[in-house]
Amino acid sequence: MLINNEFNEQKIQSPLQYIWSIFRNKSIAVMSMWAVVTLIIIIIFCHYIIPYPPSLQHPNMLLLPPYWADGSEQAHLLGTDDLGRDTFSRLLKGVQLTLSGALLITLVISILGIIIGATAALTQGIKASVLHHFLDALLAIPTLLTALILIVLLGMSFENSLLAVSLSLLPQFIRGIYICIESELNKQYLIALRLDGATNIRLLRFGILPNIIEPLVTLLNRSFTMAILEITTLGFLGFGANMEEIELGVLISQNLDLVYLSPYLVLFPGLAIFIIIIIFNVFSEGIRHAVIEGEE
Amino acid sequence: MFNYFIRRFYLLTITAFILTLLAFIIEHWTAHSDINDNMIFHYWDYMLAIMQGEFGYSTIDNQPIIRVGLIAFASTLELCFFAFILAGLVGIPLGLFAGLKRNGGIDYCIMTLALIGLALPVFWVAILFTMLPNMGGWLMPIDGNISSIYEVPVVTGFLFIDSLLVSDKYQLDAFLNHLIHIILPSSVLAIFLISEIIRLTRHAVTMVMRTNYIKAAHAKGLTRSQVVYRHVLKNATPPIVHQLRLQISTIISFAMTIEIVFSYQGAGMWLFDSIQQGDYIALSTAILIISGFILLSTILVDLFLVIISPTIRKSFYADQ
Amino acid sequence: MALLDIRNLSIDIVTAQGKIRVIDKATLNIVEGTIHGLVGETGSGKSLIAKAILGLHNENWIVTADRMFLDHIDLQKLSSKERRKIMGTEIAIIFQNPRSYLDPSKKIYEQMCEVLPKSMTKKRLFNTVASHKNQKRVIKELLHKVGVQNDQEVINSYASELPEGICQKVMIAMAIANNPRLLIADEPTTSMEVVTQAQIFRLLFKLNQLHNTTILLLSNNFGSISNLSDYISLIYCGQTVESGSYKQIIKSPMHPYTQAMIKTILEFDDNVEHKSQLYTLPGSIPSVNQLPIGCRLGPRCPKAQKKCVLNPEAVNYKGHIIRCHFPTLGEK
């Protein structure tokens, strides 16, 4: 039983196509991709999706349970809170704010991190050395502490909490990128590229970046996860978004007093955070596996 | 090897210097807004004060801030340590199992658990855990480190030890009371740690299982358990420990969050209270305490790695 | 008498692009007490055959064979426990890049203890000191046997501290600790200096002569092993092309590929013309996922005709097995 029994003139796929063809075959990965797309749609069109304005109060419908429990209203899918505000609308609003904040942070620190990390790895001498020691010092401070300090210095607001979270996550990201590039630089093909007289930019663009996709995805995912966790933690502790801004952490802390009365109000925002993180984790795992298999 | 540690120590002092600089800037920024004076003189004074152990006094209760901070951080460390033991007991066997049975059903189950554990927001889990005793009908305290009926004088700062020191007064009651208090917060922290340890162990074990010497060990006719005990464990430990070392600051971050939910008197609660009451001097002290601890632990872990792993030892010789 | 008898061994590897047949009906017949050379270019699948014999294959390999017997043991039907039992005692293997096959975090001594006969390493309640001494003595003897002089230093070092040649000798010492009947040497001398190569080959030859160990010698260099082996099989892209005794192969090669290989051996006594090109087959080895149909040598073969798009069957001429539609049968 010969397998190669006809002329199989295969087209040689570009690496991206190849990775995509592997990715497409994994049902979980594709599902997570659609889930990510859905989340992004929620971010953009949140205003049109939500059934009620998030701060609209229904005075005669307080503390309704979600639709599957007894005594619920069909109109309020996930129930209402103590002021009669629709939980579902508030949840989506919270997802919008938290997720867009986290995505923004991830974008900013990935750009800054790659630039700074590459500078540290590709230059020698005093610039790299100063950067290095400074990073070492920053890495020794727990991220929550950094964020708290920055919040205290800058004042409490949602924008400042975003700034604080991104600054506190930046050192870890830079360190990750730095290690990747450093280990990549020792490889033979990069030495060859160097001997060809490639400039640092060219070295980075054609030699290093295509080969660090896999660790980069892991790093990005990690930063994103930590960003969500920290934004919500700061919100929960009352250092981030104020009470008018609807953010998942704030939602939890607002409803903390009602936890025995209506546990759903605390349960849902937490679940939302959890689901967002899981979706992005699975998505990045899918990409990572596709990249690894593509390389083999 | 000795040279290496001298060098490490030298790098450590530079990092510590930068940290004091940061702490100074923060203190300066929060305390006085007049920056007209000569900054370098100020810094010099600050350093002198720190060298003499004068970190200033808390504006809340006029206690020396360093003492308050150290006691609080000792509680945090206790929490981390306890959680770490819990997590190690569960996480390492599970990770090993997943790594050995890679891509099997068990592996997927364990990895799904780990994925869930890493995605759970810590403070939310902590809230759920505070509700557990109520729902399960257990008699379990959900706030504080120890019941206020016990008067435990601070000797070491570690309540486990301190409560044992007063055992002539309360027998083991104080100790057990503290133990009950610490179980819930540390299990929340352990959920995160277990997932992390599973992930790291699985990765390390798979990497080792792919190497040639494991193939050679199979070719020698060793049984599976012999291969694991003799070759896999020893070679998988250093990368796991190394990676965990990088996670220390994250672990402390999480521990601080958990403390605030459980109002456990540790560094997190201390900072939270201080910030709420405008006692910002705590921030710069906290940086020095926590970061100092992390830096020191980094060096100790390195030392430990060198002791257990000949390959890392070897790479040091090559550096010189 | 055949010690190892493999007929129509095929290996498929499952990849993202479907199954790829990397070894196609390889047939191997190793006579007891001989050195059998298995020659093929890099990537032709020699190591795969060796690993399939040992059962060290990964999960995504599908190994099928009509017959795979080591003496009277059916290698295909072994449970992992039975296989473990014959590993070391019946079959042993030495690898290329020996250093990577030694555990980097253990001393050579501990690793050598693992391979000593079971009776010797059994923990006794009494006289552990004596058995310890006994182990040391045996290890010392083994190392001396393979030509390691400074045995004390070697057993107290880690693999990363030893040169590649010593590592290979240690590997050989570990392989012969239980006097296996079949020793598979998987390109034992790649990336070694010529002097060390000669030492290793001499060692293998001596083992064969003194202990009557059967050796399956895998190599990509026809010249270096051809004068060592009693029997030679050539393999090209996972197909055995020709197999026979040393005399048959060297004196009367029938397959065009063998002829080409023999021509590539440099012979300095001939007058090689100044600046003349050395002989090679045109073209290069096709990659595994784009193999030609039929006879895989087809596109490169000087004698190829239309019929070669069909896979040739193996033909046996007095123990000289060949797989070609147009063999050179001049001397017969």
C-alpha cells in the first residue's frame, strides 16, 4: 500500500498559510477565535446590544434573580441589583470597559516592550547596562505594589489605573522579550545574517521577530491576563475606576454587601472575568501550538 | 563558584541602590512637595537615616514604620509559605503525571484544571471562599490571623512560632487557632500556585522526556518508574525552581490581594489601610522590605540551584 | 543462521499533511556473529530502522512488518515488560552524539551502575560494601575493555566534562555490560576526529571477533565501514536497494545506486586527473514528503526507463538481494 502513488505536486505554502491550516483543524482553537471576535464585537457595539441603559433604575423590580430562578422577570435576563438596574446591561458595559482597557494596555506594552527590549538586547555598553539594572530593580517590586504606588502618586481614576497597570507590567514584558532576543542572537543563522552586514533593524525584522512568535504569544497572553486581573483588582480595592464608571472589579465591590441577599450579583462579574481570560488563553494556546507544529 | 556569588552580590548592591533611589523619590513626592532644595543632599540624609534603621514613624499610631512593616510582611510570608507547601504537595505529582502521560486523557483533564486555575481572578475566588463556611455550615473564621482573645506578643513576627512560644499560657490553642485562620486564605493562594506548578512541572518533564538520555535509559531496559526517579526528576527540578523564582513577585502580589479580602493582617492589609488613611510613608518602606526580600530570595534560590544541579554549576565555570 | 530477521518493515509517520511512508518494505537479514553494515545517505531512514527494532519509536509512528524476529523472539508481539527484559541483555544500542545520550546531572559511575546485570545491583541487606566494591571492579573492567585508561577520573565526572570519544567509549561499555547478542551502532562516529573514529571502529571489530557479538553498523559513509563489514545493505530513501555479502557488493554490484556509491569511494592509487570532477549521482535526495513514485531512485538513476515508475520487487540472487528492474547481471 503505497501512499505516494501519484504525482503529488504540492504547492509550498507560506508559513502563515501553513500555520493557519494547522490552526483551522483544531476545533477548540477555532471556537476560541470566534469567541474572541464576539468579545471584540461586544466592545465595539456594546451601546447597541444592551437592552437598557446601564444606570436606568427600575424601582419596582429590585434584586431580581436571573431568568432561570423563581420570581424572575423575562425582561431582565440576569436579574437586577438593589437599585433595580439591569445586571446584564451593566455586565456588558463592565466587560466593555475592562476588556478594552486590558487590550489597550497589552497593545501599548507590547509596542513599548519590543522597542525597549530590543534596544537592551541589541546594544551594548552603558545604555544596556543602565537599562538592565533598572529593570532588575523594577522586577523586584511586586506588580500590585507598583500599581498602588503609581495610583497614590497620580491620583485615583480609571485612566491612571490603566497607566499604573501598564507601567507595572512593562518590566516583566521587557525582560521576557529581552531573554527571547538574547537566546535568539546566539543562533547560527543570526550570526550569518550579521556577517552579511545586516543592520540591527533588519536583524530584528527578518532574523529575530519571525522566530520568537511562539514566546511572544505566550508573553502577550500573560500580560493580557495580568492586565485584566490587575485592572479588576484595583477597581475592586477602590483605587481604579470610581463608582460611576462600570468596571467588572467595581461591580463586584459594589455588590459585595449584597452577597448573601443575591449572590448572582457578585458571581456574574467574576465569571465574566474568568470567561474572558479563558477565551484568550485558549486562543493564544491554539496559536502557539499551530506555530510550534508549523516549525516542526 | 565563589567568584560568581561575589559578582552576584555586587550586582545586587547596584539594584538595591536603585531601589533606595526609587523609594526616596516616592517618599519625597508623597511627603513634601517642595523640591527646591538640593535633591542630592536630601538623598544623602535619607540614606544615612536608612543605614541607622530610621525609616520614620507611622502617622497613624506613631510606631516605627519599619517594625510595623516587617511584622506585616512576616505574616504575608507565612501565608505564602503555607500555600506553597499545600500547592507543592498537590501540584508536583499532578504536573509529573500530566508530563508523563502527555496528550492522554488524564493530561487534558489536569491541564484544563491548570488553565482554569490561572484564569480565575484571585480576589473573586477569595470572596467565594469567604462565603464557603457559611454555606457549608462549618465553624471557620474568615477574617484576621488569630482570634483577638489570644494575646500573642510579637517575638519573631511569624505567628506560627510566636503562638508556640506562648504555649505555656494557651497550650496549643493559639497555634491551632492561627492554623484555622490561615487555611482559607492560603488555599485561595494555593489554587493559583497549584496551576502554576502543574504548568511548570509538565513543561519541564516533557522537555526532559524528549531528550536523548531518556531514550538511552529506555534502551538500557529500565522500567518507567526507574526512569522517572533516576533521570527525570533530577533533571526537571532546576527549570521548575528557576521559573518559580521569577514568579515570587506575582505570588506576593496575589497574597496581598487575598489578605485584603480576608482582612488578614499582612503586608497587603497594612498598605491598604495606610493608603486609605494617607500614611504614604508606608509605600516607600514597603518597597524596601518586599523588594529587599525578593532580591535576597533570588540569590538564595540561585545558590540552591547550584547545589542541586551540576549542569548549572558547569555553566558558571564556563563563564569565568 | 539469521539472528535478526526482518521482512518488509514499513514505517509510516503521521503528520499534519497525512501519513508519510518513510521506510518502505525494508528487508534485513543479519547472520549471527557478523558485522552487518547498513549504508545510506543522511535522512534515508537508517536510524528509524534501528529505533523500530528497539521499539523506541514515538507514538505517531506506525510500524508494520511481515516478520520481525530476533532469534526466536517476535519483536512485534513483545509487551513492554518483556521488551525491557531483552533490552541490554539481547539487544543494545550505541548512538551518534553520545554526550546527549548521557544524563547530564549524574556521574558516569551512577549511570554505569544502572546497566550492570540485575543480580549485581540487587540491594543486599548484608555486605553492601562488598557488593559496592564488586560493582566498582566490574565497571573498571568494562572501561578497560573499551580502552579507557583513567577509569577513576572518568567514573567521577559528568558527561559534559568528557570528550566525545570517551563518551562514546562509555556508551559502548554500557552497551556491552550484559553481553548482548546484537549490538546496534547508530552512526557511532559522526562528528568525531578521524583518530577517534578509527579507535571506535577497531573497538567494534574487536568486540565482534572476541565476543562473537553481532553488530549492525549504521553509517552514511560507504568507504569507512565497507572494509569492516561482512554483509552490507544499502538503503535509499527508506527502500533497501541492495543487500549482500561484502564480496558480492564490492565485486559485483548490481544496483545502479551501489555502483555509484562504490565509484564515490576515493581511491588514491588510481591516477585521478588534475582538477577532474569527482563522481556523484546527479541531483539530490528528495525530501520525505515529496518522494517520487515507483523506484525512489528513479529521477537520479542513470539507467531509469519507463518501467521504473512501478516499484520493483526484491529479487534474490544467491543471497544477493536486489531491488531494481534493470540490474547489472554481467558476471552471473
